[in-house]
Amino acid sequence: MSSYNEYFAGRRDEHLNELKEWLSIPSISALSEHKPDVNAAARWLADALTRAGMEKVEVHETKGHPIVYAEHLKAPGRPTVLIYGHYDVQPVDPLHLWTTPPFEPDVRDGKIFARGATDDKGQLFLHVKAVEAILRQEGELPVNLKFCVEGEEEVSGESLPAFLEANREKLKTDAVIISDSSLLEPGKPSICTGLRGLCSLEVTVTTAKTDLHSGLYGGAVPNALHALVALLDTLHDDQGRVAVEGFYEGVPVLSELEKADLASYNPDEKKLAADLGLDALYGEEGYSFTERTGARPTLELNGVWGGFQGEGTKTVIPKEAHAKITCRLVGAQDPQATLDRIESHLRKHIQPGAKLRIVQGEKALAFTCDPSDPMLQLAADAYEEVYGARAVFTKDGGSIPVVATFARVLEAPVVMMGFGLPDENLHAPDEHFSLDNLDKGLLTIVNYLHKVGQGASK
Amino acid sequence: MSSYNEYFAGRRDEHLNELKEWLSIPSISALSEHKPDVNAAARWLADALTRAGMEKVEVHETKGHPIVYAEHLKAPGRPTVLIYGHYDVQPVDPLHLWTTPPFEPDVRDGKIFARGATDDKGQLFLHVKAVEAILRQEGELPVNLKFCVEGEEEVSGESLPAFLEANREKLKTDAVIISDSSLLEPGKPSICTGLRGLCSLEVTVTTAKTDLHSGLYGGAVPNALHALVALLDTLHDDQGRVAVEGFYEGVPVLSELEKADLASYNPDEKKLAADLGLDALYGEEGYSFTERTGARPTLELNGVWGGFQGEGTKTVIPKEAHAKITCRLVGAQDPQATLDRIESHLRKHIQPGAKLRIVQGEKALAFTCDPSDPMLQLAADAYEEVYGARAVFTKDGGSIPVVATFARVLEAPVVMMGFGLPDENLHAPDEHFSLDNLDKGLLTIVNYLHKVGQGASK
């Protein structure tokens, strides 16, 4: 591996410049005005894969954003691995909280700052450059390799699931590799063996047909904000539990073994709170941090708005108010049933005189896989050799809706080798990626691909 | 009066064009970027007063927006009246709900549409043109007359109260005339003898030092929106009453006579609800519409916001959330004490782990005056002759904070002769002013000034 150390060290600036170029493309999949940028990010990736030496590089148009596919199938008798990632990114507001603009990548304090730096362009970039390195150093790959990269991860798009179903043979693989998660903390690698599911909805409350003056009408007509606030406050009880009837159906009861596993990597909660600027953590009573995020579902208000938000005072009674809600799901919780239960709850609790409009959004099942699978054990070995610490198998509270689909359609283990860090502000201002993990990530992937190649030839 | 009918009919287009010019100036006092426009609106008014024949026209600079003063004191032995109004306007959002742009005045369906059309440029304009008409038709005024017009009404600014205190002699008058209120309905004039007071505050809830990803942290950290929603929901009880301890202190108990007065002009509540697009009115139980708006205090959420408001989904746990709140006050309710009570209530009910920041804003006492005062009775006479219906004495739910100050500092009755209509969307999109009331308003004011002049010479 020492030759790879030198190889990557000598090309670090060149690699950083390439990554910066990709990160400069504002490929925000949620905002339709950024569609050309999303396309440009896909084309950039296709070019990078071609430069890396990948073959049959294809940009598949979809109803949504393109899927980038590439392959290198010249290791007969060796296993095949498929690398998944996404080149789309989250929106960037509130923009004023970014230290440097989200699409003008900036390297400082040993980190690269930009939207997408860690989620997921930066992590996917590691695979492109690892493959390029092996081909340039050795002229061949130790495994058969496929890339399948989408641009709708942040909007839970429908294109990739359809593509997987339609291309089972083409995508056939012995393992799916995904780098879209985090180490536990610097120097402590982990492999995620569980992800929460997701469902989303948007709620609009309307009252009068126009905004009304609080002088003329105040106290005598419904206020859409009052109605929304009262409604949203019914969604949780005093113990931080979700108060929607049937919400916890399908949530597994934790075994003592699972509790011990989760406890093994529970952070120092006081320190975590202090690091986040919080007086205290907050959540469902009776559960630890890793239990709350890894094994319990949640319902969060992601956005609430209505009425006057400008400078000064406006004595208005707003006619409409809005809320965006997402749930993280675990175990066998059904996303559709969960949305239906929330909708029923809201319709039951809306204040008389106020009208309710609900639009259901994403629906993704939770995912788990078996840490004893050899493909996962070899990944833990690869981490250990580079980081000096064996990867811990964890459950992540996030959702990558397509992971459960990959496992089901391709019938292969999914190896979630994350190189991010938990405090890298993904989905928030000042998102960044540690250059130390960029360096170690490249080496870990090179190492892992060799182990998989050798593992099969043992 | 018939000569005035002809005079105004012949100049209607000219007058409308002048008014449009004034309404085109976006004099939004709440938004600092519009300061030059607020100044321009003041200068426009000063020029219009000069053209009308007023003397000593002055634009007084203040710490905030200018005060426009003018006088015409050539009727020795006759009473003096002082006309007050405001040339500033409310903000215009949500802009997309305007049929035509708020600062491009449009005449349609017998109405002029623009921000400020009825509140208050359009109504103040009547006085300027009525005075101009009398001077052009008769060469003299039947009374001594002063204009004192401000640009901070919509922000409850401090400049006018200070100006009144500092210029008691200059502003000495037998009555203050204000046209900044409404008829009961078309053809049913009213004179407002009561206004609610006002107080305002802005609340910010903060949790973590940055927005957090709901995948990594959802269920285990406080969400500023949850904390705000739960907090705001404590402000009212299930009966629509304000649940802040001591809030109703100083609220008068209605006598049977007052109840009868308020009942005499209570609208058909079912029709009103239907007109507003509501299934039903909503408010404090046990009170009628005119009681709720004229004689009861209220606490309204004017704006609430936090988190993601864009297109699509963003799985963010917001670190901050905001609310703008105003109260309408009645009787002897003390604005400062009310703000302090709300602040105590909020601090007592904020969720542990969330931090609270409160900024107190406007503070204005409620106002009442005696309908039997001759200056008010003459106004009712003037309306009767023009509208064919005698003005009813009402209590208005709105607040013109300076009215109580005028009455106290100048020790004069305040005659609130409104020419707006309750459904003219003041403070809302598509604000407008009825051209019928523009015509009748001009005649009513001309008539009233003559009556005041004659009344004194009886």
C-alpha cells in the first residue's frame, strides 16, 4: 500500500482541484431552476469516470435527473462490486449562515467547505479516484466493477428504483458499496448496517379568503397561524413521544443484545449537547442517544411559516399557514400507513372553521443488513489497516431510501462504508469534508477492492 | 352644495390622476429600504397642500419620517380644526396575491386599487381636495384650519407624539379631524368614538448552534419549531380566551346600554363569515362580533416562521424559529404591563433546552370619546345630508396610537370621520378605496367645515 500513499500524496492538489470543480456545480435536485446544474454535475461525473479508465460510461436520461452508469469487467472469476452514490445536493438556505458561499469550495482548517462536500460528492469522488489510481498503478482492477450513480437521492426520486428493476442483469453484483455515511468520530470508522425509513408530508391550513386586518377583525375570526400552531402541538405528547394513534406499530422492541450494541457507541451525551450548543439533548423519555436515532422513529417539523416575516410590525391575521413534516421510520413501520395515520390525526384535530390541505410526499422503508457477511467483514478489515481501528457496525438514523431497494432487487449485501463525520453539517450551512478522511478514504477503498479480489481467490 | 357637486364632478379625472401619482410612491414606513419613498410621499403631500392654497407649508424632519404641517388661519372668531392623517403605508407581501401591482394604482369596478388607497392616503386626499375646492370656489375657508400629517402611523413611531408635546400652542385647535376609519357598510356612515390600544412583541426560540440533519439527530435533540409551536399554543385556551395570567385586567365590563349600542350595528354574522370565505366566525365565547372587535382585547399571531420553506423536502431540524405577536387592548389595559405579562408567560412555558429571546415593540393605550360633543354631532349632521343616513357612533377594533395622544395633549375632541369600507383589504393584498365614497367624502368634508364655521357663529 505504501506506493498508493505516495501516489495520492503526489496528486492531492490535483484531486482537490477536480473535486472543487464538481462541488462548484449547484446540483440542487429539489429546486427545478437548478435542473441544468444537476445535468451538468452528471456529465462532469461521466467525464471523470472516463478519465479514470472506466468503460461503457453512460448517462441515462430519466423522467427526473440522469443516472450515470459505468463498468470495468475484466477480472474473470473475481467478484463484482457495484458502487452507488449520488451527485445531487440539498438546498442551501439559510444562505447568510454560510461562512463562504456554498458553491465556491474553500479549503481551510484541514477541511473542504461546500454544499455536497460530504453528502455525497466528496465521498463518491473517493471511489472514482481510487479506481483511477489502481488502473494507473497496476493497469487492471482486482475485481469487476460497476458504478451506478443517481441525481435524485435528496428528493427520494422514482428514477433509480425503476432503473434497478429494469436492469437487474446489467447491474448484477456480489456487493453494493455505498459511501454516504459517517465515521463515529475522527479515527473511529464504522459500517452502517441499519438505516431509518422516511415519509414526508406538507400541511396547509387556510381560513378566510384574504388576509385580514387585526384591528377590524382581531378576536372575531379564525387565524390560520393559531389553527396551525394548535394542530402541530397535538403531534407530540409531554414525554416527547409522537402522539399519532398507531404511529409506533411495527417498531421493534430492542433486545438486550441490541441495547448493548447501541450502548457500545453511545456518545458522551453531555459533551455532545455542549458541542451542539445545547443545554441538554431532548427526545423520547427512557432512550439513549443511539437508541433514539438508530432504533426509534421520529416526527420532525422541518419548516413552518405563515403571515408577516419582514422587518417591523404588520397587524395582519394570516389567511394561510404551512408546515413541512418528515418522519424517520424503523423496523417494519409502513411509510404509507404512517402518512395515512398522520393525515387522519390532523383532520381529527383541526380547529373548526379552519380548512386543511395535505400533500403526501416521500415513502421509504427502513433497512437492515447482517454484519457477519464476508463483504462487510472485509470492509472492517480494510478500515482497520488504514485507520488502525477496526470499524464498528452501527445503525444510522438517516435514510437512503434506495438502499432497501438495492438489497431487494440485486439480492446482494450492501456495504455502507462512510468517510464523513457526524458534525460535518450535511443539510446545513458550512457543510464540509475532512481532508484527513479524504486521504484515508482513498487508501481504504483501494485496500478494500484488493481484499475483495483476494478474498474470492482464497 | 350643488355647486360643489359640479365642481368635483368636473375635476374627478384630474383628482384621480393626482391620487394615483401619490399612491405610486411606495412609502412603506416599516422597511428601511423605502425611506427615500417615504420622504418622497411627504414632499408630494406638501406640494399638494401648497397647490390647494394652504399656507406655511412645512416638512419637519424627525428622527424617523417627516411630519407635514400646513395652516390657513384667516377666519377670526371662527373655530379651528386640525386635520390629521398619515402618508405612510403597510408592507405589501404576499405580493403574488395582488391582482395588479400594489404601487401601480388601477381603477376598476368603481374602486381604486393600490396599497394606501383607503389606509390612509385616499382618505387624507379628500381633505386636501375639499379645502382646495372651498378656497377656489369661495376664496376663503369657513374655519381656521391646520394639517398635521405623519409618516410613522404604521410603525407606531415616536416622532408625532414628541412633535405634539413640543408644539401645543402651534397645534391648538377646537377639534381634531381624522379620516382613517370606515363606514359600517356602503351608505351607512359611522363616527368612531373608540379605538383599541396596541402592543407588540417578537419572539425567537433557538436550540442548537446550527441546523441539524434529522437523520443523524432526529428524535434526540430539541427542534426549535416544536418548541415554538408548543409555546405559542399555550397563549389561548380552548374557549378562544387569552390564557396569559392577568391579561384581562383593566378590561371594562360592558353595561347593558353599551351592549345594546354594540348590538345595534352588529353585522349578520353568517353573512359576514360567508363574505370572508369562512365556514364560521371564531373568537372568545359569549360575545358578538362587535363586542369581540370593539370591546374585547385580542392576541394575534401575525407571523410565524422557521426552517425550510422552499420547494420539495429538506430533512432539517431548525435551530431557530420566530413569531410576531400583536395585542389589541381596550379600556384601561396597560400596554407595558400586558407585554410584561406575556413575556413572563412565555418564559414560564418555554420547553427545557430551548432558549427564548423577546423584543418588545409598540405600546399604545386604548381611546374613547363622548359622542354628545357638538363637534361630533355636527359631523353626524354633515354625513346625513350627503349620504341620506345619519352617522352611527361606533367603537372600532383598530388602533391609531396617536389618537389618545392628540386628545390628551391638545385637549380637544377627536372626530373620526371615516370614508373607507370594512372590506377594502387594508393591510392585505388588493387594498382599494370606493370611488363612490371618494365623491361623497369630498362633499361631506366641505359640508362639515361649513357647519363647524356656522355652528360657532350661531
